[in-house]
Amino acid sequence: QDAGIKEINLIAQDVTAYGLDRGQNDALADLLTDLLPLIPNVPWVRLLYTYPGMVSDRLIELMAAKNQLIPYLDMPLQHADPAVLKAMSRPSNVDWVTDTITKMRKLIPNLVVRTTMIVGYPNETEQSFLELCDFIIKTKFDHLGVFTYSSELDTNSFPLGDPIPAEVKEARKAELMQIQADIAFHKLQKLRGQTLEMLVEGVNRDERLLVGRTYRDAPEIDGLTLASGVASEGDMVSIRITQTTEYDLIGEQIK
């Protein structure tokens, strides 16, 4: 508390792989079980980049419990067509991902789910892309990042070439982002009238304007919250949500 730390992000290329090099399974849940009681005054602990096959029941239970572990699941899935996923050397059991997210949403009603996708991978057909669009529509992610494939030397995909034209990649990205914009907007609309805690990251005292984030948004990659009020950078304040945009929240501070 003396240091004023409000958020800790545990981040790795695969944070759920913690301990595997020592032959430990589910070591991330062990780490969090030990860590959280040691930092009772840090309100937010966030996990970034979890591997779909490694989100254990214990980890889900920790996220569902009333503690600092934020109900925020970031799974960089990359695609939804098994053929494309296999070419990427990634797990191709899409049903498992869907089942896990469904189970978690039942146990954690306020869960926020983020993922990233790549369009234009060398073996991505039009049907592959339609499968990806359908997956996004059905799963309804809270946050989605979309990148276009680029061929790079000394990568496993380099021998596959780069056969999909740049304009096709960009069109697919734009289509996917429009689908996501509609999903995100409707999700945020449901937050109107709710009260959320916001971490203040910027202040305009002349305009009585606060800029920051709720638990729903990871730093520098997700949306922002704008609120009328008076506070200092680093404060945690209560905000009533009054309006939303496609990706951001607008509200007013509750004293």
C-alpha cells in the first residue's frame, strides 16, 4: 500500500506455462494462491496471454473468487479453422476453446474475454475466413485484435509463401473488425447504469475530466473510460456508466 501500486500484470508468451520447465503442472494457480494474500492492498492482478489448454479448474476458481485476480481472460487464439491452426502449429481443437469460455462465463458472469486473430495466413481460404467470422459472431469476445499475415524469413510459415494479396488481407481484417465493433458496442451498452471501479491515469482539472480504465481494459491494448469528476492520477474511483462508444466507456464519478 505504501508504494501505491494499483495493478500488477503477470505477462509471458504463455503465462499458464509457468512451472512447466520444473515439471510442475498448474503451477500458476499455486503461484497465485501464495501471491494474492501477500499483496492485499493491490486491487488488481491481471493475467496476460493464457494458453487455451492450460486454463485449469483451479485457475478458473481463483478468478471466480472474491480476490484481486481480475476476471479477464486473454487467449491469443490466432484463428478458428482447424486447418489453418494446424499449419500454424497451434492447437486446433476449437470446440475445447468454446466449451472453456462457456464454462467460465457461467461461473464468472462479469468475465471479460480478449483474443487476437491473424487473417491472410497462406492456407486461409475464403471458407476458412467465413469459419473465422462465424466463430467471432458466436463467441462474442469483449476485445479482439486482428492482424494481417506477413511472411518472415526463418519462420515455420516462410516456406508456405505469401499467396494472398494484400488487398484481400486488408478487406478481411476490415470485415472482422466491423463484426467486432458491433459486438463490442452491444456488450458495452449493457453496462449503462452500472457502477465500476476506475483506475485514473489522466486528469484535466479545468474540464473536471478523468481518463482511465476499468478492470475490463488492459493497459495500452484495450479501451478507455472517460468520466466527469475530480481525482488524482493513480486513484481508484467509482464511476457510474452513462454512455458508451464502440470501445470506450463514458461516465460520472460517484462520491
